[in-house]
Amino acid sequence: MSGPFNGDPFGGDPFDEGTFDYNSEPVGPDPFDDSPAGLSPFTPAPFTLGPALLFCPADRPERYEKAAERADAVILDLEDAVAPADRAAARRSLVEHPLDPASTIVRINPAETEDFALDLAALERTDYREVMLAKTVSAGQVERLAGFRVIALCETAAGVLSATEISAERNVVALMWGAEDLVASLGGTSSRFPDGRYRDVARQARSQVLLAARAHDKAAIDTVHLDITDTAGLELEAADAVASGFTATACIHPSQVAVIRFAYQPTAAEVDYALGLLEAAASARGVFQHEGRMIDGPVLRHAEAVLRRAAR
């Protein structure tokens, strides 16, 4: 991912002599197993960050605090937002400039790259345990991150097709999709039509990742809107994300945070309607009519979702 945050390198690589081998054993203790013998695993807590997740290049530590102040959670990026030559500096900054781990995600490089092991060596020197694995393509890659809560970024053809099995992994807490890397993996040139609409293949991938995530009760994160000036387009996509069932939306610029938050926050009228509907349902038997509309179970669940978003 490229964006408005790219800047000067810091130089130096304190992790270039790491000897970690992540190919055979999972990394670190399993935070989702409360049994000393490791025999009674339990389900990790649901993903609750959002709705606006702001990417920040990890090699720009002077922007860490600003990003944390403006967004609901920060994604410190060790991958696409950082030039390969600057990733050593980014890892050093990650260690030396800590943020609140409860509201920080670290995007690490793909599992089959040399940077993956170096990223994990850096993470072991921090309190961060929520990671976004770039270009996830298999459940096996997630298994190598057993010591972390994982957001699997399905942004290639292989990743999208494997989204269901990836989502089933116990330490996966969310899935996210990515349009530009997906189209690049197909040999294409653009995820959108000239008028800004997604091409059909991107729309299919978005839906497929959402369905895979929700089928396993995992969160689904909508991808970034690269045109920072296209506020209207972002408004439409964020509103559609809410209506479709996405949990959060990622963004690349602080100016996009307010747009996303507005889309995810129900209006007072929507909250009042949901409250009234659920109150009416308490004394109804089966299907009933409310304000001229036939109400059944799925409609009640829609109302409950509105109230959950209002409470965030």
C-alpha cells in the first residue's frame, strides 16, 4: 500500500542478525489457552476495535501519537507503506516508540518473506499482540502466529479463495480484504472503473471475505479508499460496509476517520426506531406489524445491530 505517510528513512537494522526460525514451531505462548497443559483452548475475545482503523507507516514514529489520537485504532505498517530499504528503521521505531497495545495493530510482512521473521523478532521486544498478516494465503501461515491475535489480510487470488479456512483458525479475530494487491495478483491494472466503482472481481472478493469472516463469527474489515479527496465515494462505501455487516473500515489519512465514524454511528432516528421495535416485539407473538411493516426475526436482529453500533 502506498499513501500520504511515506517519509525519510531512519537507517540502521538492530534485527538483521536475528536467528529466529518460524517455520517449525508457533511463535510465543498461546494467549488463547488457559490450561497449563495446553489441553483446554478457549475462543479469543471478539475483535472490538474500530470503526476507523488508521494506517501509519512504522518508519514515521513522529506520527504515531497523532494517529492514535485521531483514530479508533492505529495500524503500524511494516509492509507496503514502508520502502524495503527502510523496514529496519521501521522495526526499530516500533520498539522504541510504544503505543497502547490495546488499540494498536501491527501489519507484518507476508509469511514467506525474509522480513516476516525480522518483524516478529521486533514484535517480541514489544507488548503488541494484535497483528495483521499481509497477503495471507493459507491457514498454515496463521498457525505460525499462535502467540498473536491475527487479522488475516486476504488480498490475493489465493488468499480470497482460502478465506473460509483461514477464518476458521482459532487465533484469527478478523479478516480484511485488499483491492489493489488482489488485482495485481490477477495480472490486472485497476480495481475500479473510471467513475470510481469497483470492478466485479473486486466486489466478489469483498463479498467473499465478508461471508467467510462472518460464517465463523469473526470480524470483517473493509479495505481502504485510496482517493483521499473523494469524500463522497468514501461515504458511500462506508455506508455500504455498515449495511452489509462489516465491523470496521481501514483508512490511510486522518481526514477519512470522521467520514467512517459518521457512517458507522446510527442516527438518533435509527436508534429510536430500533428501541421502539424491540419494545413492541417484547409483547408480540411471532410475526407482527410495526409502523406499517411486517416484522420477523431477521428484522429484529437488524435492530439489535443498530443498538450495538450505537453503544460503541
